[in-house]
Amino acid sequence: MKRFIHIIRLIGLFSIASCLFSCPSYGQRDSITANTLAASIQKAHVSGMPEDWRIALQQAQSQNDTAAIGLTYSSYIQSLANISPSSDLEKESKEAFAFLYNTKQYVYYFALYNIFIDWMFANKSYTAAQEEARKMYLQAKKLDLPIGKAMALRVQGQIFYKLSLYDKAYKTLSEGLEICPPYQDNLNNFATALSICEWLFSVCVKIKGKAEIRSVSDKYSEIFSYWQDKGWKDASGHCPVTALAFRSIALLKSGDIAGADQCLRQARPYMRNDLPARAYEHYYEAAYMLSAEQKSHEQAIAYIDTLLDMHQYYYPFYLKDLHIKAELLSLSGDARQSANAYKEYIHGKDSLLKAENIRELDELRVQYQVERAQQEAKQKTYSLYWAYAFLTLISILLLSYILYAQRLHAQNRLLVSQLEEIDKLTNSLSLQANKGKEDAWEPTPDDAGKNILNQIEQYLLENHPFQDPGLNREKLAKALQISERAIANAIKENKGMTVVEYINAARLDYCRHLLSSPHPIVLKEIAEESGFGTPRTFQRQFRDKYGMTPSQYRKIILEQEGRG
């Protein structure tokens, strides 16, 4: 499956690059080697590729240039997270963390820490990411480094935002902006303050009024304009586009549609076609809001589709975009597509948010309880016993969960084996039945239902009519020349199912056959070939019946074949 690739955090790279080129050590080095290293860094900065940053890092190490090593280490890990999000960033970062901390390059160190936490969250390690953000703040506090604390609060705030804990996000990001050193001092402070402002604006749009939204928008423009006036250039166009998008949203909230439209017109020339749309995410957010206000629903839907594509690998954001799209489709008069979007939204919200997001939020609540217990333990001696009891309970629950997971996997393996045996037995009985057709008896009234069911089963087994997503009682009756009522009664009396349930059961049996194929078939093709229509419907039906996903079923089949 195609993995989501984050855009390069351009502001951070510009800021750390500026620190390197302003470093006095360059003026004291041999001009040839210094120029070679600078050229490698420039090449890596333009390409953004990990291999180019790795080459620059090796050159910096060969010259023993501490400042250059700090820059290239941070940029190498950043580019690795951008280009290869599935890589083992923890292993790659270990040496870089040690070097930056030991050489007291704390700005690089905390920038790298931020990248590492972002990577953990992107890989759905939500609780671990939150814990690392807390450790990051405590470490910055211990070093008495305001910029480090501001970075830590920024990453904490963005985690809260992604988990829809907007009040916590607002409080944390506001504190981060307050303690951030003056952005006028250097580009590191500028990048951190601008990034905090960007997240804070997104939070304000969710929970604050137009005055607060306008205030944060103005603050973002103020920070960006200061360094732009001093000659700093944003080659990506992200900052000017974002500033104008924020102003557009603020104007929309105030009812100034013409002003909002003018801001977006000014933003478009800064947008580069060779960069991913995610570089201008706030522009598309403002554009869909403006189009909706102008009743240009089709254009608004196009912008929402762009946001859906950006957010497809973080499902909570995707669901929110999907809900907006459903509303816009309804307003545009496309009731059918609107209903489909609402249906997908409701199903996604019920399944994913309850099964995954709520579980992660519960884990965060447990963590907050642990923190409170630890604080109380410092003041009252008896609180220590409560902390031990709580940790013991967590250990028991964790052990219980591990044992449950192991038992569930064993049960799934047993179920798969039983299903395989049933399939073999069914095939054997079917062969015997075919051989004994010459001994067939005249059905009695009591056997009529079973005879009809046998005809239906044989028709499904030999012709696979269920591959048609629209197969129903009427089509079965027409194909078999049997009345619809007789078909429904035969299935109900002998199987206890409705016709639709019985057809879906036949589809699932056929899916299991395809999943067991020695030549693996992608799930999307299985869903289409078995008549489910969409992979989502197929996976839901399969899990409801067998208690496991199709991927888990196929994995168990492959394990069993490997042992054989």
C-alpha cells in the first residue's frame, strides 16, 4: 500500500542551514574543503534526499566540523522521515542524539527530538509519542533552554490537536508561544514561533471566535513579515501562502467574502506546481470555505477532495473532511453521492474511532492518572502505595491483554483449520451426491424446502452468480424458475437466514477459497470478484462472520502451509 509521505519542514531546514553558514568556523578553514562541504550541503538542501544529506554528513565528519555535523545529522534524519517514513528512525537517530547532546548543540538536538516524536505519532505510537514529548519538555527545563521548552510544547500541542483535545492543545500551544524566545533574535526562534502559530491557528478555527482567529492570523503575518523584510526567502512559498490563507479564513469568519477572495488570489502566484499539495494545506482549507460561502459547491468539493487525499493516512482528519464533503454534495443536489459519503462517514466513525482512537485516548487518560499519582507521592507518603497498586494493575492488564491476544490468535488458527476441514468434507459429500444422482428419490412435501435449497446451493457453487453485486431473491427466482417466496422460505427454514444473508455467506465462502490460493490475490480484486463491491464492505462482512480480517486469515493459511 502506498505510504503517506510528509512534506519537508522547510522552515526548520532553512533555519538550521542559516546557523551553519553564519558559523565563524567556516572562515578559518581551507577554502577548497569548506566550499566542497558547502556545495554538498546546498545540493542536499535542494534535493531533500537522504542519500545526499548522508554524503554531506560524511564530509562534515571527515573535516571534524562540529557545527556542520550538527546540521547534516538533523537534516539527514529529517529527510529520512520525509522520504522513507517506514524506516527505523529510532535506530538511525541514536547516534545523532548522542552527538548533538554531547557537543551541546541543543537547538539541533531538540529539533531532532521533534522530528522523532512526529515519526512516532505518524506510525500510530500515540501514547509513546506523548510520553516522549513530556520527556522532551522536562529535559529542556533541566537544561534551562526556553527554545527547547517551546519546541516540546509545540509537539505536545500538535498531538493534542490531532487527538481532537482542542482545549488542551490551545492551552499548551499558547504557553509555548509565550515562553518562546523573541523571534527577532534568530531563525531558530522564528521557525519555532511560526510553527506554533500555525498549529494555534488551526486550534482557534475549531474552538475560538473571530477575534481570536484574527489575532493569531495577524501574529503569524507579523512573524513572517519581519524576516521577509530582513531578506529571508521562502523558496517553497509555504509561508506567504499560509499567511494569506489565514487572513482569508479570518476575513470569512468576519463576513468579508470579497476580502477573503482577494487574499487567496494573492496567494496563488506563490504556489509551486512541483511541490505536493500538502505544502499549501491551509490554502485548500480556506479555498473550500470560501467556495462554500459563494455557493460554488462543485469547486468546494474539488478542494475537499484535495484535503481528503492529504489526510487519507490519518483517518480522524479524513473522516472530518468526508463529513464536510457529504454536506457539500447534499447542498449541490447530488443526494445519491451525499448519502454514500454519509454512509462511509458513519461506518468509519463507528468502527475506527471507537476501536482505535478511543482506545488511544483512554491510554492517555491512564497516563495522566499516573502523573497525578506521582506528584501526590512527593507530598504524601501513603500515595506511594497507591502508585505501586496502580502500576501493578497496569502490569496485570497488560499481561492479560498479551495472553488474550495469544489465545485469540490460537483460536483463529483453530477456526481456519476447522473451516478448511469443513470445505474438504463438503467437497467430498458433493462428489458422492453427484455419483448417486441415479438413486435420487421423489421429494415429499417435507423435503421440498431442502430440495429447493439443494438447487440453490448447486447453482451458487457451479455458476457463482453472487459475483453480481446486485444478486437478490428476484434474480435467483428467475434463474432457477422457482417462486421468490419458495426460495425465501427454503433458506429461512433450513438455514435461518434471509436471502441476502445467505448470498453473502456464499460470497464469504468463495472469498476464503480465493484467500487460500497459492497465487496471492489483492483484497480489492477479491472483493470485486466475489460481488461485495468495495473492499471496505468485504472486510467488514468477513470480520463479522469469522472474527478476523481477511489479511489475518491469509497469514494463518500461509503459516500452516509453511509448516506442512
